[in-house]
Amino acid sequence: MTLCVPLFAAFFSCVTLASVNIEIGLLRQPVDTSTAAPIYLREPENNGEAGATLSIDDANGTGKFLGQKYSLRTETNADSDQLNATANQWYQDGVRFFLTDLDTPSLVTLRKALPDDAVLLNIGNQDDALRTSTCLPNTLHTALSYSMRADAIAQWLRVRRLNRVFLVSGMSPEDDAFLVTVKHTLNKFNHKVVAEKVWNFDTDLRRTASAELPLFTQASDYDVVWAVDENNVFGQHLPYNTWLPRPVVGTHGLRADGWHYVIEQWGAVQLQNRFNDLFARTMSAKDYAAWVAVRSVNEAVTASNTANVATLLPFMLGERFQLAAYKGRKLTYRSWNGQLRQTVPLFDDQALIASAPFEGFLHPRNEMDSLGIDRAQSQCRLYPSPDNA
């Protein structure tokens, strides 16, 4: 492809750009529709895929001027063996970048099934083990970890001097995983758990929340209720129904996640509008994780004008890579475990309340590393580590 740029009068400067075709695969497990969550809180069927689709469109918008062509393949299947077979076929077809929304066992199996030069970008799995001990080669994480979400809330509680926590959790595997992280985080930030209960009832809270939950949250005193209910079984009913008039944080009330529709700062309103125009719904955290994963590949390809993984991956994990992604700061990847450094918004359903990390939580390398698994806590040493990575 030849690109000609006017210099002055009738003179032009022309350069020849190599054509670069980048196919990206998306491998997902189906959305669980058997949940007890109300319909309005259930995960959209195209959650994540929609964000990737928008990002592909964005990449092609600029790519057409640079000789770049992006495309997306998708596969949704509950069978890990079938997903692995599909991924290997795509690899034979030339796909080298794979977005994944898989549970940990399936993600580990997929990584083993693909050659090492295939790059996985995890857009949905928050498991801390993937960032600490289950260190997968050539695997990046654009999804927040449980620790990043918990640390963001704990920092806010420390800033607001809300230190006595009533912990309420559900019984799902996701709740158990997040609960372990929350307890570790509360201890790290010197918060005190003054009461802890597990919601193990099948009561229809749509009719009885105002009677059941005040009794359930009885305790002598606490500053805040921390809800751990990843599947929206009871947590949405906790705000305004606690025994003491206290704020609710965690999975409900004041939440921390990678993205939310209330974010309009830093130019984000145009991203929100473009997403809504395409899909007639709001952009979720998983959609954003998929969007920023494709955006990362696009940024690396544009900077290097190649689709060669051996060139792109070191660049993405190096000092020169900085991603503008509507979060108020340039985002980078942690070289030791592939986690995307990012600010973490704290929000309710109507407003962005704050953005972590907060002033005063210092870090010798990068303040965003005060959120989540730091290098000293991780066994992962996946990539060469420059001073700022």
C-alpha cells in the first residue's frame, strides 16, 4: 500500500506501507442462564463479544489508512475439548491472538493445547491464581483480578476512615474465590471484620427484603457492609435494608470494576455512545476488557507495522507501550504476570464516585501497582522486566 502526504503546493511525499492482516479469535463459554438473578441483572448473551466487535471496527477505521485489516472469529462452547480443537484450527489458519473468556481449568488446558507463539488475552477470568502461581506463558490479562477490585474499595474505605466491616457473602464458587481475596485485602489495609455471615437462604427477597435483611445484618456496630455476591442472588437488596444505616460496598452498593456506563470523563462518553449505537445496551466491564485487548494489539501493530508475535509481545510488555483507553492515565502491562495496569473506577448505578488508586497510596514503581498483585507477591516471571514494568 502506498501512502502519499501533501508537503506543500503540488509536492507530495509517498511511502509504501506493508499490508498487515490481523485475525483475532474469541473463545468463550456460554453465559449461565440458570442463575437466580433477576432478568435485568443477568449477563448479556454477547457480553465481551460486543466489546471486541466495536474495537475491531475502531481498528479498521484507522487501519485502512495504514494498510491494516482486522477481523474477528468467535466460538462459544461449553466443551473445552471443542474449544481447543477450534483454537488449533484457527492457529493453522494464521490466528495468533486469542481473546478468552474461560474458567481457570479451561484456560490452562487451552494454553497447553496451543503453540507457545499464540498469545492469549484473558478478558473475563478474575482468578488471582492466574497472576500469582498459575503462570501461563504468553498470556495477558485485561480483566481486573479479584485483588484489584478489592484493593480499590479497601483504599476508599481507608480514605473515608470506614474501618469496621460487616462481611456478607454468598455460596457460589465465585463468591468463595472473591471472599478469600476480600479477607486478605482487609487485613492488608488494616480493616477489621467485626461480623461475618453467609447468605444461605432461598427466600424471595423481592417481597421480604425489608423484613429479612435488617434482622440478618444485626450486629453491635459496624461502619460498612461488604457484600460478596457475584451472581446477584441477594446483594442488590442490601442497600437501605441493613440493621444500621450504613453504606454497602463490594459487589453491590459502591462497586469497583473495570468499566461501567456511568463513566463519561476523559472522553469516555464517545466510547459509550458508539457502543450503545451498535448494540442498544450499555458497555459492561467484560466488554471493556475485550475492547482494550483488541486495542492493545492494534496499538502494537500500528507502532511496529508487523503482525509478528515475536516483535509485538515484547513491545506490549516494554517501556514504550502506553495505551490511551479512556481511564485518565496511560495503561501498561505488568511484565511479570501480564496484568494490564489500570485505574479502577468506583461507582454506583448513577455516578462515578471515585477512581483508584487514591492519593497517599504510594508505590516505588507505579501507583497503579498498589492495586492487585505486586511483583513481590507473585511467583510469575514471564517476561524481561524493565524498571517501570
